[in-house]
Amino acid sequence: LFRSSKPVMLDFWAEWCVSCKELDNFTFTDPAVISELSKYTLLKADVTHNTADDKALMKKFNVFGPPALIFYDKDGNLEKSKRIVGYKPAKEFLEIITK
């Protein structure tokens, strides 16, 4: 699915998504989050226009809508316990992804 020497975070995002902007402006700017995410290959799926391709991609990953963050380990295995839907402040975000 993905080829990376690091774990992967796939971020479903849209311009009209308020919670996506909160993640970008508050959570992803936190120094501890930046440090932790530096260990990941970060991918962003922009589903702003809700096209047929956007819908197919969300269906493939079982995502209802943004924001949804899906994590894979470095071997490409889905890490279900790290899946995040909606806004999470930095502390809660880190608690989830460092399990």
C-alpha cells in the first residue's frame, strides 16, 4: 500500500473542515507533536471537492469524512488503535499515537 522506511500517517483533510484547521493550527504546531511526527512519513489526502475519486478513497479507507488520521507501522500494517477521527488537542493526540 505504502512504501516508506518509517511509519505512515495518512491525514484526510478538506479546506472547509473546521476541525482539520484546528489540527493544523493547534495540534500539528505543538513542538512535542512536531517531534513525534518527524518519525513518520506524512501523507495528506485533500478531499475538499468531494469528487468521485475522493469518495472512493474515503470508502477504501473506511472514512466518513475529514478529519481522519490513519496510521501504519513501518511494515505497512494498519495500527487500528491509533486511528483518530475529529480534532484532538496535542496532549490527547500524543497519548493516542505513542501507545
